[in-house]
Amino acid sequence: MSDTPIRAPFRSGAIIDPSLPAPDFPAQEQAFPGLARKMDPRPDHGETSYRGTGRLAGKRALITGGDSGIGAAAAIAFAREGADVAITYLPDEQPDADSIVALIEAEGRKAVSIPGDLRDEGFCKEMVASVASQLGGLDILVNNAGRQQFCERLEDLSTEDFDATMKTNIYAPFWVTRAALPHMGPGGSIIITSSVQAFSGSAHLFDYAQSKAANVAFAQSLAKQLAPRAIRVNAVCPGPYWTALQISGGQPTDKAQEHGASQPLGRPGQPVEIAPIYVLLASDEASYITGEYFGSVGGGGL
Ligand code: NAD
Ligand code: MG
């Protein structure tokens, strides 16, 4: 047997490449929402590896939480597939957002970046209007921004925390999608980032898990409603991915150090490894795929 690791065609690493980051990770904590650039190791969003083949040529995409993690990987991939891309993020995340904007523009694509808090209905509305006007319409909407703050005991979960999770993970996709629909036509694609937590909620993620279950229902219900308008709606359900969400209150520090260890692949996914699902669902090639959910969990399944 050769010692050469098997390599995926679009990136330098591969699932059995021993050089891919695996637990035990260095102990690290950041204040929410955290910055990908300060993580050790830094997540791989596909900056140097994702190769596009024109699958989204001429399309216009909005990705919430596109500054880092899974959203950033989708943003880079979409731009390299030929799309103009708008990203939203929280003001504290400007440095991460700037890097992604530079990568989109390096592809010769238009980049729009809008900081703001998606828990504010007014912001959602104005942000979508601004994106649609700057991009000249909208073909792809990725509801990806999310809040995950662990809490071990229900008695310690405040109403404010519960509300913040629901506002970010359930209300914001509703507000953003409602504002986006008037700008979307036949061939449009809406994607929501759910989670494996929708199907097997962890003890310490009570509020988050049920919000992610709602995200699956979002796709299943809205897909039926929008089928006559030829707009598709799907959910992506990641398992453990190496992102700022996990080290900024998403997990206790010792659990974050072990992120992905319990999966058969023995490591968390890097954001670039889930980008192809978003590209497929966004593209016209997925014309018969709607109302579905797709996992990428590292072997454990949904
Ligand atoms: P991430 O921290 O890199 O991205 C989440 C983004 O959400 C942040 O960058 C931030 O811009 C945005 N956000 C959060 N609260 C916001 C608010 N109030 N207003 C505006 N923006 C806000 O982490 P990620 O893991 O890439 O998360 C992306 C999505 O993936 C989330 O929906 C998350 O629930 C989901 N997910 C992640 C994992 C994982 O293991 N990392 C697993 C399953 C699902
Ligand atoms: Mg971020």
C-alpha cells in the first residue's frame, strides 16, 4: 500500500490525510461571536484550495454569517463558481469579513458586505433591500448565521438566552426570507443551515437543538409552498465542523478540544469540506432537489 494520502480533487487535504487537524486541539476561548482568524488551528475555508467550474455563473447570492466558518466557505466557493456574493455578519467580525470580501473580489466578482444584528427585524428588511439593489436581484439565499451557547442545566437557561437563540436561528431566517422572496424568481434557491442537533440534540444544547429542528421544518414546509414558483428550499445539517461558533460559547472548552473525536473520521470537518453541498443546492443542476436535508457529519450519520 502506498503511503501517499488519498486526495480530494479540489483541495490539498483529504479525509484520511493525517495532516488534517484532529483532536486534541489547544484549549482556547473567545468572546461571542469570535474570529476565525484567531483560532488555533485556523479553519480552512478553501482560501487556497477550492476550485470552481462555473456552476453558478452570473448568479447573485446572499449568505448570512458569511464572514467565517461554513458561510465563509460557501461564499468563497460561490464566487469561484462565478456568482456575485453578499455577506452579513456582526460588527465585531469586520476583520474576518474583510478577508472574505477580498477573496470574492479576487475572482472578479462583486462583493457586498453588510454588518448588523439579524435579531432586529428592521435590519433584516433593510439589509435584504440593500443587497437586492446592489446585486440587481437575488437568485440564491443562504440562511446560515446561527447562535449556539451551551448551558448544562435548564434552570440556568435565562429567558434572554433562549430568546436570543430563537431570534437568531428561527426569526431571522423568516424575516430575511420574507424580505428576499419579492426579489427572487423561478430558478431561485434557498438554503438553510440546520444541524445534526435537529435529530439528536445534545444535553447541553437544549435551545439550540430545537431551533435547528425548526430549520429542517422550514425547508420541508417552504419547499412545498414555493414549488409552484420554481424556487427550491433545502437544509444542510452539518455535524462537528471546526469554526468560531464552537470556541466562543458553543461548547465547554474541554469538549471543543475534542470536537469531532467521536465521529468515525475522528476529527471535525473543515468548512471547505461542506461547501460542495451548498454549491450543488444553489446550482441549476439541483433542479429536482427541494424540501430535502443533507448531512455531513463525519461518519456518524444524522
Ligand atoms: P461561525 O461562528 O463561523 O458562523 C456563524 C455566524 O453567525 C457568525 O460568523 C456571525 O456572523 C453570525 N451570527 C450569529 N449571531 C448573529 C446575529 N445576531 N446577527 C448577525 N449575525 C449573527 O460558525 P459556523 O459553525 O460556521 O456556523 C454557521 C452555521 O452552521 C450556524 O447556523 C450553525 O448553527 C451551523 N452549524 C455549525 C456546526 C459546527 O460544528 N460548526 C454544526 C452544525 C451546524
Ligand atoms: Mg464569524
